[in-house]
Amino acid sequence: MVGEESRRAIEAVFRIERAGLIAGLARMVRDVDSAEELAQEALLAALADWPKSGVPEKPGAWLMTTAKRRALDRMRRDQMRERKHAELARERDDDEGAAAERIAAAIDNDIGDDLLSLIFTACHPVLSAEARAALTLRLIGGLTTEEIARAFLSAEATIAQRIVRAKRAIAKAGLAFEVPRGAERAVRLASVLEVIYLIFNEGYAATRGEDLIRTSLCAEAQRLGRILAGLMPEEPEVLSLQALMEIQASRFAARVAPDGAFVPLTAQNRARWDRLLIWDGLAALERAEALGGSDGAYALQAAIAACHARALKAEDTDWPRIAALYDRLRAVVPSPVVDLNRAVAHSMAFGPEAGLRLIDEIADAAVLRDYAPLPAAKGDLLFRAGRLGEARVAFETAAGLTRNAVEKSFLLSRARSCMC
């Protein structure tokens, strides 16, 4: 029996190697489910072998060799194509050490493409945004179904079903496990970035539950963003998304008070911001802009975040520049949510009445009908304009719409402050 300490060590190594292992296997067997199963079988083999023989020098190569052998056995049983059978059979007959070395070299050469292929497949637009997020966390992040369900505050059965359906949809669509080229690449990359940022945002501003921030989701999104930036270092929007997440994450320690209450951006203790994350984010943004990506959607959002990061005090914030950046962002990705954030920026730069005029222009947008940040923002602008009665109503409306306990408490406290 494997000791608990050995098991944890082996599982830690497996988690590091897992995404690359599944990526390579998926490219070979053309099936995500089979690739996951083969990877899991390789883990079981490691749990049986490594406590006796020790962790091999190249654990990824060992796991891939083992998984490929299992794939060969399956192919033999299923009588798959003779060419593939013969090719893999020759590999099995090789000396184990030589095979491991050859596979390790192959991994070194191909792991980038394989991992990119798996990311693009998991984030394919044929899947819903929720399915893409769950599948990406499962395949690339290595999270269990239970962990994903807990992160999204969903039932485990719901997440499991979502992942199963996503895999079936991939199989039914006959998707190729490859990195898209040409015009399709931009469309597919947008889908990948959308999924990663969706995961980050759900952690950064949890839409429901007792916690304002779910750091595990944010950390996973940041990790995915760094992986993607390492694989696609010449893609400005990839670097821009990395920059945006790093800068946003730098504020975590200051966003929640010791008693768990929400602290708005303008009231945060900026000495508690993580300067290393800010530095990393600014560096990524600088690279993106040097590559000509300053007008990308994520680059503009990162530039807005950078304005806050560079201001040592709230009153030093360059709100006119932020307002101008939102004007540009609105032209690139027009949406009522961008318009709402733009209205807030204009209110900070040019006064609350300027912001209220812009909010009135979007108040009837269907997508904002039950969107708590709309009345919350309007309440803040009304408060700053001295219209306290109207502000109180707006804050109470926002509190009734939010499903996050911390945010609800904050909004109700704002409503009470209007009666002083």
C-alpha cells in the first residue's frame, strides 16, 4: 500500500505533468475522454511503481510511455487501423530507457503545440461559455469535478453533466485537436481568452455566495493566462489579458476589510496592493503595446487597470485618461456593461451629473434590467450629487438584486448612510 506522504508527492508530480500528458494523448487518440482515462491509468501505474523504484528522472516521459502502452493495448483490442497499430507496437518493443528518452524529446518539441491544441479544443465556440470554463478547468487546470462545483457554487452533478456533454459535443463535431490557423485563429483565440477571463471574473467578483472573492478561481485563471502567454508570446491580446488579471489580482488583500466587509477601490489601502503582481502586469502590458496591440479589448482594460495601479493615492488617479480609455473601449467592444463603467469614469473625471446623464442613456437596456451594479453605480453618483433620497432607493434596489452576501451588506450600509 502506498504511504500517504508518497501518494501526495506522486499526485503533486502528476498534477504538474497532467495537462501536457492529456494534450499529447488527445492528439494521438483523438478523444478527450480516452486521453483522460489513459492519463489516470498512468497515475495508478506510478502509484504502484514509484514508491518502490523512486520518481524517475523524467516523470513526464515515464507517464507518457505508460499511457501510450495502455493506448496500444486498447487499440489492439479494438482492432484499430493497422498502420497505427504497427507504429505503436514497434515503440512497445523498444528498450524502455530508449523509448523514454525518445518520448521525452518528443514532449520537449511538441508539448507546446499539444497543450495549445487542447486549450483551443476545450474552449471551442461550439460549446457554451459555462461548458468551456468547466472543461478547461478540468482538462488544463486539473481540478476535480468537486473542486469546480465548489468554486462555482454549483451542484457536483451539474458540473459533471456539463463536462460530459461538452466532451460529447467535441466528439460529435469531429473537432481536430490542432491549433487553428489563418482567420479562424483570431476567432478561436477570442473564445479562449473569454473563457479564462470568465473564470477570473467569477473569482474576482463572486456573483453569489458568502465570499466576495474566490481566490482559487482567480489563481487558476492567472495560471492559465501565464501558460497561454508562454505558448503565444507574440499575441498582444494574450499578453494584455495576463496584464489585466495580474493587476486586478494585486488588489485582493485590500478589497476586503478585516471584518470581511467590501472595501471599494477609492477607499483601499494601496500599501497593501501586491507591487510584484503590478510590476508583472505592467511589463506584460508594455510588451503587448510594443507588439501593436494597444487598441485591443483586453489591452484597453489593462491600461485602465494600470492607471489605478500607478496612482499611489486615490486622488492621484488620472480619471480623464480612464474616461478616454473607456471611450476607446466602447468603440472596440460596445456593450451596456462597458457603457456603465464608462459612465462611472466620466462621473469621476467630469462630475456626478455627467455620469448620471450617461447612465440615463442605458438604463433601459435589457441586459442591465436585473444587473445590481447599475443601481449601485447610480446610487453612488446620486450620493455624490447630494440627492440622498434617490441614492438610498438606488442602493436598496441594488441590494435586492445581488446574490453575494458581502456585496449586499455593503449596499445596505450605503443606503443607511443616506439617512444620516
